[in-house]
Amino acid sequence: MTHQAADYDIDRFAVLRERMVEEQLRRRGIHDPRVIQAMLEIPRHEFVDASHRDLAYCDMPLSIGFGQTISQPFTVAFMCQEAQIKPEDKVLEVGTGSGYGACVLGKLAREVHTVERIPELAKQAERRIRKLGFSNVHVHLANGSLGYAAEAPYDAIIVTASAAKLPEPYADQLASGGRIIIPIGSHYDQSLYRFTRRNGKELFVEDLGGFLFVPLIGEKGWQERTDESQLRPGR
Ligand code: SAM
């Protein structure tokens, strides 16, 4: 009986995932077949609290505790698509959160390094990533506003928290031809940008449109404040 209930749950979530991909992704311009396939395969309901499982495939971000969120499915897919990730790429994700985005990236890239500043989230994400069998996704507890120099250079850097400007370590850690996807702006008004390293040196910048993210905390992001209305840019 329990076994049947579990089977039913697996099928139910697969159906919800297909609907999510059709209605929230394909219809809104996600067309990269590798991104679509990754979004169909990763069980998003495994990355949220049991009490949120039924909402896991809804068109919205969800709380993961500690004032943080798992991004909306469209946002995850859009960032991955715009990062133009190739199977041989080495990728840095700043802001592991639940670990969901890292696993989507793990399907797309050769090697993924993901950095989280909140120890409990990093630990929980690590457990989920191992449970799903990803050996190419590595979680690091660190201040990602400085990037992650130990594993640089990266072909793509995806930043899932917003900064007032591009932290310069990201540019330093980007390979030739590499792409950085990052939300930049004030606390309540941000755009997603793509910076592309051309000719081995200069960065070409494109505005990909408006999004809203939690703040990137750290010396190259925002100073931490208990009252978020007091957020100030870091150095
Ligand atoms: N990619 C995540 C997922 O799939 O669940 C969503 C990440 S959430 C929108 C942003 C994350 O960035 C939060 O978990 C937050 O703790 C983290 N963060 C903020 N500042 C950071 C920093 N300086 N270094 C590392 N992580 C940071």
C-alpha cells in the first residue's frame, strides 16, 4: 500500500514537471533542448520542505528558510539558457540555496562549483545533491561575493543573488569566451545582465530584462543588516 502511494507520488510529480515545462518555460521562450531536458529531469519537489512539496512546480519562488528562496522555475531555466552552457564547461554558481539550480547546471556542464554562505543550507544542499547521484557538483561554504578563486577559471558564472555592481573577482575568474549572468540594481529594482569575455579580455555587457533576487551579502555585494531596508552596497 505504502509502495503504491510512493509510485503515485512519483508519477504525479512527473506530470506536474511536464506541465511546468510546457506552460512556464516553452511558452515563455525557453527553447534550448538541453535546458528543457534538465528541467524535466530534476525533481524540484526534493529541494523544498515537505510542507511545500505540492507547490514545488508552481510559477513562483518558494521559501527555503533563513530568509532565502529557491528561484522560480522560469528564472532558473532562463539563467541557464542565457549562460549558453556547453557540455565541456566548468561552471561557478554563487548562491547554492536549496541545491536545485546546481543540479540543473550539473546536467548541463562537465563540472559545477556552487558556493553558499549559510552553513545549514550548504549542508542540506550537499545531502540532496549526493542523494541524486551528482558527482560533478561540488558545494563550498564560502563568501561567494569574492567568487571562488581556488577552482577558477570558469566558462560560466551564474549569480543567484543581486549586487549593486559586478564584483570584480568574477571578471578575474572568467575564462576567455566565458559568460557571467548576474542580477544588478537596487534592492527592489534589478536587471539580469550577461557579461561576455571577448578576445580574451574586454567584457561585453547585455541587459536581459527585469528580475528580483535576494541580496548578495559580502564585501563585494551588500552589507548584512537585520533590517533589510537598511541594505547598503559593500566595497
Ligand atoms: N540557486 C538557488 C536554488 O536553486 O535554490 C537559489 C538561491 S537563493 C535565490 C540565493 C542564495 O544566495 C541564498 O541561499 C543566499 O544565502 C546565497 N548568498 C547570498 N550572498 C551570498 C554570498 N556572498 N556567498 C554565497 N552565497 C550567498
